[in-house]
Amino acid sequence: MDPYSRTVSYLKVLLPLAALALLSTLFMISRGVETEAVIPFADREIEERLRGQQVTAPFFSGSTAQGDEIQVTATVARAKADEPVIASSLEAEIRMVAGGRLTLSSDRGTVHPDQDLARFIGNVELTTADGMVVTTEALKTQLSRVQAESPGAIRATSALGDLTAGHMEITSETVGGPVHLLFTKGVKLVYAP
């Protein structure tokens, strides 16, 4: 047998044995598995979650009798004994069958499906499909139809200019008709064409 053939026959035996040795050391020297899992929450967050009931990313969706779609979402909803559920970063979107759209956002609010009511509280911002942005501190809305009311002062900006008023109501005069924004109580429009 020549030296080349002898080397090949030795390597046929030695290389698989070396691979087997490397593989066995991989399992023998491997690190142990940690059996104690670390919870990815800070102690303060755990205490807050244990203190009261909460739901993360709650949402409510439905449609009016005319077919307008209503969707309300929040980041967190917290419940306390004998108090309504308070939702943080409350947002709503209303898509009308006729083609318009209203979006609402606020710092917090409450949703009462049994009373057909949602309340937006703190830095409420209403944006219409044509670009009007209305800001107020509180807005009370219906869930079964497109109707809302701001009990306090509002400020609006649009393509026409800046508008302020002491009261605003969003309603439709006829069932399935166009939605109107009605401003009352000291309306002031600074026209900027």
C-alpha cells in the first residue's frame, strides 16, 4: 500500500472520531439552564398592577343604525371600586357611510356602553375629514349615533381661519344626513383666507 492510500485510510477513521470527540465535549461543557426567570417589569409597575384591576389596549367598536363605523381604543383602562373605568390615551375614529371621517383623542376618558356614552377628558382634539382641528377640555359623545357635545369652550383651526366658541355640538339634522358642527355662545372667527 502506498503512503497516500495509507494516509487516507487513517484519516477515514481519525476524522470521524475527532468529530465525535468535539460533539461530546459540546454537551459536556455546555452551560446550565437558568431555572429562575426574570420578570420584565419594574417593582413600581408590579405594585401598580396588583393595586387595581386594569386592561391593556382595550377597544370598543360598533356601528350606528345608519351604518357609520365607530371604534374607540385606549392604552390602559383601570377600574377602582365604586368608580367608572378610567381609560388613558383614549382615541376614537368615526367613519361615516357618506364618506367623511372624524378622529378624536384625549388624555383620558370613560366609555359606558350601557348608557350609550363616551366621555373624552383632558386635551381633547377632534379632527374632521376636511382638516378642521377642534380642541377642548371635555367632550361627551354618543356611541349609537354620530352626536357629541362640548360643555366648555372650544378652539378650532381650519382653512377659513381660527375660531373660538363657548359651546360646540356635533349632530345630524336628519337620519343618515350630513354631520354638522354647530358652534354657539360667543362665537368668534378670525378669517384668514
